[in-house]
Amino acid sequence: MGLSRCEYYSKVYGCWLGKTCGGTLGAPLEKVYGERELFDVWWYPSLPEGGIPNDDLELQLVWLQALEERGLDIDARVLAEYWLDCVAYNFDEYGLHKVNLKKGLLPPLSGYYNNWFKDCMGCPIRSEIWACIAPGMPNIAAKYAYEDAIVDHAGGESVYGEIFNAALESAAFVIDDKEKLVEIGLSFIPAESKTAIAIRDALGAYRRGLDWKDARNYVLDRSYSQIAQYSPVNLGFQTIGLLYGQDFGDAICKAVNCGYDTDCTGATVGAILGIIGGKEAIPEKWSVPIEDKITTNARWGGIVNLRQPQDLDELTRRVCAIGDGVLASSGVSLAEIDDTRLQVSDTTKALWNQPPNVISFDRGGVRATVEYVDGPAVAAGQSNRVNVVLESRRLKELNGEVTLSLPEGWTCSPVSMPFKLAAGGGIRLAFTVEVEDPADIDISNRGSARVWLENEPCWGDIPVVFLGSLKWLVSDRMDGDLDTPHEIERNLGPSGAGDGHLADAGDGWRVLVSPDFEVPIEGLFGGKPSVVYLRHYIYSPSSRSVRMGFPSTCPFRMWLNGEMVHEARDEGVLRPNLGGDHRSYATVELREGWNQVLVKAVRNDEPVSAHFILSTGNDWFSHGLTDVVQCRFPWESKSDSTTPAE
């Protein structure tokens, strides 16, 4: 079979052109919450001069630059560096995982911890680059896709979504049967995953002869979410567009008309069809208005430090050059690309079971993994289990010792553990970390694990990072609604901001500890309609304007330093991001030093969920704050100061 140089170029070009067409069609229709109604759009709703920028494409330009600058062996840690260096915006999971990176957590923990959006579409949309550099080699494409996905979606369904797309698109370089392509993609992800279920539902509806609209409703009912970017349902809609489409335009329109994350589904279907048929298969009706141009969010600073291709031709040539390197490293030429490498490998299947709460380091013939058994967040008086797992590829037994070094005031039991590591064997060493004094817990607490091997070269230390849990004071449950005045509201002056003790906050308060931004309040209501008050203390090293939010499903009122700053009178849909949800956030002024937040939360008949978010006040950037203390109360600071412990 094989691919000629011209065919390879045409298919890669077709991929990017098709993706741009589909993304341009769907982008004006995307909303943050999904709707039951279908769209009825059969042409570009908007064609602004200069084009519509789309993160679906521009993030892959960053990955291309990473491949060019750092080589073919890039992994999740390299891509994490490019996130911090090149991506300035912070939409949903993009922003949350970057907060983790800035606080010291490496992938996959950066994509897993405190990331409500790990089941969303941020990474399935980034699959094409991996398929294009590994044509007809879906196992290689899947490995790249996995490394990409775990940076900001580890432990989520979206990892499977990106692997599915990358494998299908890689296979599309050598086969054009769309049902077969879907089956190949499915073989690369766990059959029991929600992603696979949604895709199989779409495939099954098609094979049973359902109308595409009925198929869409069936997939939506089976994989429903109120969030438009929920990845399983969008992978199902994408599959509907691919299978039911009678031609290129019909396919991208049907994908988009299913609704939800419309720019993503349309763009992916367009990319797949562009790979199958090459650039020549995309009708001029759709391609001519798009032209050869590439539009990104670099024009307003959303993407920075990018060597942006001038047009799709330059992009295609640069991608094909990387693909030549991948093929050469695999011992395959373009002329040898065929359909004999499309079966999922055991190595790829092993990715399905990789835990998201670990950090691994290879040191020659030994692999060391830090397992955060209880997660990376710590609170005073609570033990936190950490394992160090050693796996040897060496031909002889190794003797050594693992020692954990932690911040001042922290204890570890044991501090060190000797070991004998058999040739080709493995061992798990268990440690327990504790902190008794809240003053010894900071925003980011950086330690290390030192692996010493007898009569062997010295290892570098392995980072072990813990984050301070968020602390709240919560009241007893009270009767009433949002407008019922309780005694707490009659004394709104900041309490507990001195160097006193818990009693400074008043009677009837107890401590609630949360390992992340979620505020677990449902259990406080006793399953009944009622009111609960919550107090939270924030130390800011400077006065500043910030966005403060209590994204939740319940009505609430919020005060800062004794002044009411926001309320939401109706129940809402949870969407706890850094940028806001048009319901639950307010721009407020933090003063230098300690600040007190008071929240009045109201439960009606349904269970409630809530988070607490702080970010910079800019609507576009909304960076998470990494220098404010939320992990202790003012009276828990060092005795000689109310400022954070250093």
C-alpha cells in the first residue's frame, strides 16, 4: 500500500484544513451549558475578517514547536513546561492544572488533583498532531496523546477521548472505512469507559438505522451532562457526524447541529475527513472562505512565545518533517505505511491502568515512583501516606536506602528505609507524613525523596510536594432561607483576624477541612432545607483586585471583610473554573494581610455542591492565585507574626 510524499502532504494538509473548516462552523455556536434543542446550521454562521482563532488548533502549534525544540521524546513534563511558557489563558481545566503546576505538582498529578474539568474536551481536541506525525501507527500516536492528556486531564474520561481520536486519525491515513475507523479507535480505549459507551451508542444507532437526530437524542440521554464540554457525549456526537455525513459539509454540519461543544466536534470530524481524502476532498465551497491562513489568540496575548506558521502550507511541511523523524526512529518509511500496524498493543493497553496520583522518575536501570496514597493535600493533625516504589531493570541485586526530607516541623515515619532490590524486581516502601502545628503548613510544601544505592552513582533527589488543605469554620444548621436574618449577620465585622484563637470567631463554629477548592457542605445540612454559614480566612501579601467566587448549586450570599459583595438567589449549575460562570463570582478588593470571607449557603430540596475560587480579575486571563494563604487561620500563624510562615 504505502504513502507517497505527495499523499502524505495532502492528508496532513487536509487534516488542518478540515479542522479549520469544522472549527469555524462550530465556534460561534458553542455555549458553556448544553441544551436539549438541536441546531439547524448548514453554513458558516460567521466569517469575520482574519478568521476565528481556536484553541483546538493553536495548542497543537505549541506542541509542534515542542517537538521541534525538544525532540521526539517529549513527554508530559516537557509539555507542562510549554503550557507555562506559551499558554496565557486559563479556561476551565487549562487554568486549574496550571495552578497545580505553579504550586509544584508534576503530571499526571497536575491534571488530576483539584480539577473538576478532567472529563471535558480540552484534550480530545488536541489529537491531530500526534496522528499526523505517526501516520498508520496508532500505538505511537496513542502514546503521545496519553502524555499530552495527563498534563491537564489525568484520571478523567478525556484521556480516553484523546487516545481514541489520535488512534482513529492515525489509522485514517491508511484506511477510509469510517465504521472500521471507529472500531479501531474503540479498541484503543477501555470498553467500560464512559467515552467508549457514548461512541458505541452512536455506532449502534447508526447500524440500527436510526435517523441522525434520534441517534443524537439517544446518545444525549445515555451520556447526559449539563456541561457542554463534557467529553463522552461530545465524542458520541462527533461519531454521529462522521458516520451519518453524506459528504464533507453534511458531516461537519450534523456534528455541529448535535450541539454542545460544537467547535470541537465539527473540527475533529473535518480533520478526520481531511486525512481520509486529503486536501482535494474538501469542497471549495467550504475551503475557499477559510483560505490558507492560520488565526490564533496570539493577537491578544492568549498564546505567547510561539513560532506560528504563516499558513497551512508551512504548518503541513513542518509537521511532515517531524513525521519523517518519527517514521525513521520506528524503522518505517512512507512507502511501508499500510494497515498492518493498526492493532492495539499491550503497551497501549497498559496506559489504561496508570494511576493518576503518582510521579515517576527513571534513573538508568531503576524506576522510582512516588505514590500519593492520600493525595497531595495535607492538614494539621492528619496523617498522609506516601509510598516510594522502586522497579529494577538491572541484572544484579541492589542494596540501598530511601530517605524522605520534609519541611521544618513535619515528621515522617520512618524517616529512612533500607532495601534490597532484586534483579528485575520491585519493592514498595511505605511512609507516613504528619504535621501537628498548622503554622508549619504553607501553600506549597516542598520536600524530596533521596534514593541511595550502595556502590552505585549518585541519584538526584526526587521532588515530593504537598499542598496545604483549605480550612473553613462552619456554623450549625439553621432554619430559614436567604432572606432570614440570623444573629451572625448582625455582627459582620471581621472576626478572628488577630493573633487570638478559635474563640475569636464566636461561639458555635467548628472546623471544616477541604483538600481542594471544593467545599463539602452537603453533609452540614442534615439532608434538610436549611441555612449554614461558613467563614474562611485569606492572607494576601498585597492589596489587590481579585475575582472571588462561590460556584455552587445553591443560593448563597457572600461578604468580604464585613461588606456584602455578592449573592445568587437561585439554584445554579456547578462550573467551578477560574474565569467565572456569570452567576457566582464578583470582583473584590483584598486588603494586604488577613481577610475574612463569610458565606451564607441555603439548601432547598436537592443536595448541594459548592467550590470556592480565587483568581486574578482579568476576564481573559484569570490566573489562579498561588501566593495567598488559605490553609490556616490567622491565630495559627507563627507566634511572632500574623504573616504566613516562610
